[in-house]
Amino acid sequence: MKDRKEILILGASYGSLLGAKLALAGHRVHLICLPQEAALINQNGVLVRMPVRGRAEAVLIDSKNLPGEVTAGGPQGVDVERFDLVALAMQEPQYRLDEIRALLQKIGSAGKPCMSIMNMPPLPYLRRIPGLDCDTLRECYADASVWDILDPSLVTLCSPDPQAFRPPGEPVNLLQVTLPTNFKAARFERDEHTDLLRRLEQDIIDARLRVDGEEIELPVKLRVHDSIFVPMAKWSMLLTGNYRCIQRDRVVSIRDAVHGDIAESKRIYDWVAELCIALGADRDDLVPFEKYAKAAEGLAKPSSAARALDSGVVFIERVDLLVKKVALQQGLQDSAIDQIVDNVEFRLAQNRTLKAS
């Protein structure tokens, strides 16, 4: 392929979805992951199973059969200079680990453009929002100091709207997509880097997968937007669904969190949306509640944050706390948001007590 791009993706779980789409478009992708994951991916490729409208059975993307290439390895010894773009696809607390922090340091020193597909926006991206006091937001991060190396002009955010998970009992190189929506990326500050995103956007649009002798178009596109606020549409979804899965004594599915009290869900969703508008977002940057509520009907599992807390972790991404603190800067407060934050902190404290005992 002419002018094939080299993409480094930190994280091989959710990151393998973006990686597979880029490889289908003919690009080379290298995933950073654990040794056992890397060995399996290098031997058998990345497998992504996704529903496609009009087809009775899910379609399987096998990276071994794509025009591009997917490889994998650990964070040590990565030649960051050869990559055109870095995608940050790990859970935010993972970046505090020594080996990942060291790799991020190399990426920052090399001046590579970084597109985050985390739910938790990196601090350098938040510094691009006029008037936001990011110093007061540092405690929302597992270790905010890891982000200090990255230049805000080289960091953008891509809303990870597609829903996907690794099915239990299946190989770790397989990802199951349950909601095949689009990745929505904000532009970079520099035109050259935004142009790269737009090139990848078009390549993914043009790509086709051969299935049963037929060339078919797959869902999950990359959409690039001029507004830096478009990825923040995810905040309303996260606070209305993902974090309300977390109760003090149990976790519930996203569907039940949203549809258990649909009026309260709409109120929370709209409150967070108004916060984004207060920061500078246009209403057209955001997703209507009705569209989200419809999508949530199919989300029959608890969110990844809820499942992680239920398994005993002591760090998760704290978009709940971030939204609360950003709102306080705007002179806004909401009792339901406070309760969400309290529930998360209660469960984290429980897990830390259990781990210390």
C-alpha cells in the first residue's frame, strides 16, 4: 500500500479494535501488551468479532488475513521514532506503572502525536480547553505526573463509543464488539497531525473485508471533528450509565442503570451535557439522550469500571470525580453526581482495606 502508516497502540484489549480497523485499511499496527498476549497475537493474530447490519451472524476480522499488519510486544525497547501516531488505549491507572511511564516518556520526548481512546481524558488534552484549571484536577488521576511529559498540542482525545469486551473462556487475542458505533476524534492543534487523522479516517471508510466471496463494509469508523469538545459527549453517557452501574453492595448492567429510572437518567445526562456546553461545547457536538438510551437497551453487562471494582481493583478511571470537580469550577453541583462519586469511593476504600488485610 502506498504511504503505509505505522501506528503504535498502548493496550491490546480495546486497542485491538482500532488496530484491526487500521490493519484492514492497510496500515501497520504494533500493540503494547503483556507477554502472554503478545505471544498469542504474534502467533495467531488479533481476532475481532462484530455484528454487521443485514447479516444474521457476526463477522470475524482476522488480522492475519488483512492487507496491513498487526504485531505485539512489551513496553521495553520500543523504537518510538518509527511511528507516525500513538494511540493511548490502556486504562488510565496503568500508565503509572514504571515500564509504561518510561515508554510514555520516550513518546513525549520524541514529540509524537498521541490520540487517546481512554474514557479518562489525559491532562494535556484538558489543558487545551480554555479557562479550565487543570491543576485542581490532578487528584482525579492515579498518578497525574505521568502526563506532564506530553505537549498539549500533540495530544487529542477520541471518544471510545464502540462497546467491546474480551469474552471469558475464549483466547485473549479475541475481542467481541457489542455496540459497533464510531470512534469520534477531536482535531489536533497542528494541521499536519489532523491531516494524518483525516487520512486514516478515509482509509477506514474505504476499506472492505472479504466475507464468503463478497467485499463488505464494516461498522466502527474513525470520525474526525474540528471541535475539541465532541469526545466529551461521552461524559454524559459515562455518568448516566457506566458509573451508575456501581452500587455500594452490588453492580448492575448499564441497561438497568439507565432504564431503571429513565427520568432521572435523562436529568443526569442533560446536566452533564449542560456542563460541557458551559465549557465551550456546541449542542451539536453532543449526543441526544434518546439516542444513548436506545443504545443502552443492548448493554446487558455492567461497565468495565464496575466489573473492575467488583473484582477487587484499587484504581479505576475516575471520570466521575473529574466531572464533579470540573462542575465545581463552574459553580455547579448535583446530588446525584455526588452520590455516584461517593459510591465509587466507598467501593475503592473497601477494596483497599481488603487488599491490606
